[in-house]
Amino acid sequence: MKPVSEFNSSTVRFLFTDIDDTLTDHGRLGPGAYEALWKLDAHGIKVIPVTGRPAGWCEMIARLWPVHGVVGENGGFYFRYAAKKMHRAFFFDEATQNQNRKKLDRIRDEVLKAVPGCAVASDQFSRLMDLAVDFAEDVGPLSEKQIDDIVSVFKKHGAQAKVSSIHVNGWFGAYDKLSMCRQYAKDELGLDLDEANEQFAFSGDSPNDEPMFGFFKNTFAVANINTFLPRLIHKPAYVAKGDGGSGFIEIAERLILKTPES
């Protein structure tokens, strides 16, 4: 991994970015990171947050933030607000979502019994596709063994499970952040991610970002990724000096510096 200051490409037109602990600090979006989103937009770099956060949050983000669109619930869907219309694409139809919810409810009950100290994430009521188990946002933080125990319950039931900086997110279905980014690029940008890889960048901070780190050529992480490096096979190419929002500002400034328009 190299410092962000060594990034030297002028091909990036789109930035996929995680939100929690990549844009935020201690759960809050600071003015500097929010301003960085506006600056990226002003310099022609379209930002698409890619998050484990729920549909309810993504509705607001797509409407109010200076972003092109948003991929939510770890790739379960994307939302894009354009021409006064919300465009939504889901991996599963509503009937399948309802079937999966019943199975996730059973997992929820088992996880809460098996791992004392964890909790259902406070934003669960806004979710459509997955179950988020809190280990470090409003509880804990729990130990790595406890986090692994949560993951094990999901996998025992045949569900996927990904660890973020605050939650274990679990769902049924063969999708992840990268697969929905592929669909977003095709549907909303008219691009094939494989062919246009160099036009994209990704910034993240945790193990659930690993599919993105492994695929994109231009990958960044904020400094708090160092906590999770032992869990990662695919690591980011560049790492910021700062944690969270300050690290994202560093990444944004470097991308802006290298844009042909600047």
C-alpha cells in the first residue's frame, strides 16, 4: 500500500465510496468531508456512495447529498434521483424480499441468544434486504471472537455475512457491493466496469469493502483500515494519513488535483 500522495492518475471520473468511518467520524458527517463531496462534484467527479446502510437512509442521501446515486444495504439495491424522479433497482422482487425477511428474523433471534452484548442495529426498521447486527455503534465494541460468532450464525443458515466497522450485515442472495456497482454503471452510466475500470475509484475502510479493493485499479482507504488489515486478502492500493472524514478529504483533494479540469 502506498500513501495517497503517490496517486498519479488523471483518468478517474467516478468515485464509489463507503460512508461509515470513511466519510464520517464517530458516526457524524463533518463539514470538511461534506464539503469534499461538493468539491468533487464541482470538478466533474461523480460520487456514488456504496454502503451497508438501509433503504430509508439511501432515499435521503440520493435526494439531498451532492451524489450521482447510492448503492445500499451492501449491494441489495441502488437509488438515483434525477429529473425529479427516484430511480430504484433491487436485486430481489418484493415477494422474495418478504420470504427472506422471515428467514432473517429467525437468524436475528438466534444471534441475540448466542452472542451476549450484540444488538439489532438501530436503523433496522429502515431496511428492506438485510439484517444488521450492531457490535460497535450503539453497543460494545465486542471482541473479534464475538464478531466471528455473529458471522457464524448467518453462515450456518446459508446467508452471506459481511463485517463493517460497526455492524455485521447478513442477507440471502448472490450479491455484494461490487455486483450492484456493476449494474449501476451499466444502467445509469452506460459503462462496463471491466472495460472502464480506470475511470473509477473506490474509497473504503473495512472488510466488507474487500470485493471493491480486489476489483478496482484505483482503490483508497482511510487510515482506520489498519485495524482490519489482518482480515483482508485484497488490500487498497493507497492509504490516507487520516482516519475517517479527514482521510476522505485527503483522498478527494488528490483526485481533484489530478482531474484534467483542475
